[in-house]
Amino acid sequence: MKQLLLKQKQVLFFIIAGGLSAIVEIGSFKLFSVYIPNLFTLEKDFYGIHFPLSNIFSTFCGIIFNYFLSIWFVFERGKHSKRKEFAYFMFISFLSTLLSLLFFQIFFRYVFKDNIDLIIYTLSPEIISKISAIILVSILNYSVKKNVIFNG
């Protein structure tokens, strides 16, 4: 078991970094989704799009946090210059954000309609949709970041 973990250290660190980034993203989404609707009343339903600003701002927080974790702990640098690496990372993250927004809308509108009671905490449909979108996009992100941006 120990050898398997050592062999898959990068995947394990990616999962940890992703988990920490998801906590930042979900936590900031919760904050944004509570406060932004007080400032922008269409935030809850902007022409059929639910919580667009909360999603964009929280995803940006998660992306920046994930970038630093990725370069410090997960991937080896050196395939590209730091400037190019950051530009590629942000471009891939932008595409991932669009996918995440799309998945969130699908989940929120069609899949998750009710709260999930975890006894100590209740997950709202918005949070369940956000978590599900993050998981789907993370799988794609690992492969692209490993093979395109960083030195595997």
C-alpha cells in the first residue's frame, strides 16, 4: 500500500490540492451567493442563469489558490517559462470555468432539487451542484495540466 501511494504521489497531491482548492471555491461561493444577491437582485436568476457572479468569483478564487498549490507541491516546472506556464494555466482554467458553469446550471436546474441533510450540516441544491461540477471538471483538469502545462 505504501509503495502504491509513493508511486501515485502526484495524483495524491493533486487530489489534496484540488480538495483544498475546492474548499476555498465552495466557501467563497457560499459567501458570494449570500451577499451578492443583496447587491445585484438578478444574481439568483439572471435570465435563467443561476448565481453567475458567485460562480465566476468563487471559481477565480479557487483557480488562483490551485495554481500556487500546483506549482509548489504537485507538478514539476520547466516545460514552459513562468509567464507562459501561468498564461496556459489561466487559459485552461478559463475553459474549465465555462465547463463548470455549464455543469452547475445543468445540475442546479435538472438534477439537485432538494436539500441533503447530513445531520450536522444541510447541503443546499446550490452547494451540491457546485461540488458536483467541481468533481467533473477536476478529472479533466488533471490530465490537461499534467500533459500540456507542466512536466508531467
